[in-house]
Amino acid sequence: MAQINVADKEIAVKIVYYGPAMSGKTTNLLYIHQRIPNKGRTDMLSIATEGDRTLYFDFLPLESNIIPGFKTKFQLYTVPGQVLYNATRKLVLQGADGIVFVADSQWSKQRDNVDSLDNLVENLTEQSRELNDVPYILEYNKRDLKDIAQIDHMSYLLNRKKVRVPEFETVATTGKGVFDVLNAICRMVIAKIIKESDINNQGGGK
């Protein structure tokens, strides 16, 4: 959950990019990292596990003054998509304040999308959490390819929360829609933090 340090007026927020292998999770973070001013980010860290071609996770804190009086640090993580690394996915998912599910738009990957979403729900359940209670966005990536599923079809498969969640079409390789997704999930997370905490009574609004 979000770490609120009242003394230092700092909030640390964790956002996890989840999804099947090769859907574009790492590409999202690389694009974001490359386009944020150096003073607004730290170096990207990655750990590679043997046999996993993607990054284990990316660590990217951003700072913003979304809540007056508090410095908000966003930490962005990816999880490995391969089933083999589910233990790692569980570890990275712990304490997530928001989730971006990066789905692959190709027709041939729709089963993988569903399986990955099922896995996300299962892993949250093991942590005594529900997807309905976590700020969550659906990102339909690779919309520039030819053999892709219609948005209505992907929405039917993946938009399962009681209240439908925001959906975005992206092309992470070019950055199309990537910051729209980031801005949306950050706003959703901050709104939830404000609603559930008494931060404004602790000097945040002064």
C-alpha cells in the first residue's frame, strides 16, 4: 500500500504493469523513462533471471506535487510474463497501489491475455486482495499491427470489474497513448489515497 511519511511530507506509490509475455510492459517503462527529465527520475534498475528475455522489473520513481504539501514518488514496476516466473510476479505485485494490465492486441494472443488476467486475480487473492478494490487500467497495446482483435472483443474478455475500468489503445514502441495510461492510473491511485486517508488533516492541505 502507499507509504505516507507525514514527517517528510512524502508519499511513495507503487504501480505495477502486468500482462502476458511480450505484450509490451517493459517497452512502456522504457519509453516513459527515456522522456522524463533526468532531475525527475532515477536510473532504471533491472534484474534478469536466467532464461527470461524480458526485464525482471523496472524501478522508476517520479516526483510530483499532486497532493499539496506532499511530494509524491511513483514507483513503476513490470512483472515477467512467463508462467515460469509466477513467484516473481507475486513478489512484485505485493503492495501495489495501482495496476496497468498490458494486453497484446493480436488475435493469436487473446488466450494469453485471458490467462494472464486470471493469474493476476489468483495472485491478488493469495494476498487477500481483490481486483475490484485496486485502481486498475486496461491497456490494449500493439494497435499498429494488422491482425488485431477489435476493442469490443478485448473489452468483453478483459473488462471484468464491477464498474468498468478505463481502456486505452496504445503503441508502446512509438509511445502512442503511453503517457495517457500513466496519467490516468496515477490520478486514480491518488484519488483513492485521498479518499481513504486523513492526509488532509495531517498538514497536506496547508
